[in-house]
Amino acid sequence: MRITCPICKTVIEDAPEDGPHPFCSQRCKLADLHNWLSDAYRISSPLDPGELEDDELKLS
């Protein structure tokens, strides 16, 4: 199985099926957790025009 680590971009050609997917190491796994906990990553969804405030509508 081939994986590419999303943190350091290391390509692992023969990754084990039960490995720390999708990370190449515990260090990268913890770095990803830090990114989530420090709000570096965000999950967003598109806003409908009815959800915007009046002053935000003027900017768009």
C-alpha cells in the first residue's frame, strides 16, 4: 500500500495495512493534532445570503 503523509509529504511505498494512516510517523500524527487544536484547520460550509449580516452583504 502506498501513502503520502499530509504533513511532511513523505511517500511510503510499502506502508502496512495497520499503520498510522495517513501519517508516516507519530511525529506527523501529533503535528496534525496540533493543527486541529490550534485552529489551523477549519471545517466550513458555504453561507446562504440569508445567513449574512447587513454589513457583510454590502461587501459582497
